[in-house]
Amino acid sequence: MTFFIPYEVHEGETRIAPGTHYNLQIMSDRWFDIQFWKAIDLSEIQVPDEDYPHTKLLNLRPIHVSALGEENFQELYLSKNIKFFNPV
């Protein structure tokens, strides 16, 4: 599993404030009473000195539903008045 945990670090500090933690609970949707629980202490995590910029969004054009190449799928989207897909 990969997931993002938002955190806040005050300017000039390299560690998250003591006592900051997340409770992580993972439960199975298929098996009864299969679960995992873990308290994650964020004060033990050292954060990078600088902010890393987000990846720049490419200048992509929306894709028409005809790109699916399957008439049944095209009709499904066109019936919902969806003519183009988000390029991302």
C-alpha cells in the first residue's frame, strides 16, 4: 500500500511537532475480523529541507469518446452527454 499523509511543519523546523500522530486502520471487505491497526507517530519522521514542486501539467487535448473504438461504450458516454474525456 502506498498513501500520502498530510503534515505541517513550521518554517525553519525539520521535524513535525511532538505528539502528532495518525491512527491507521485497515479492514478487509471480504473476510470477517481481518484488520490491522497501527499508530504512526509523525514526530519520528524527518522532513526534507525544501519543498519539491509538483510535476507540471502537460498541455494535452481532450480525447473524443470515439477513441474507445467500441460503439457500445461510445453510446453509453454519448447518452450521458459526455463527448470528451479529460486528457489527464
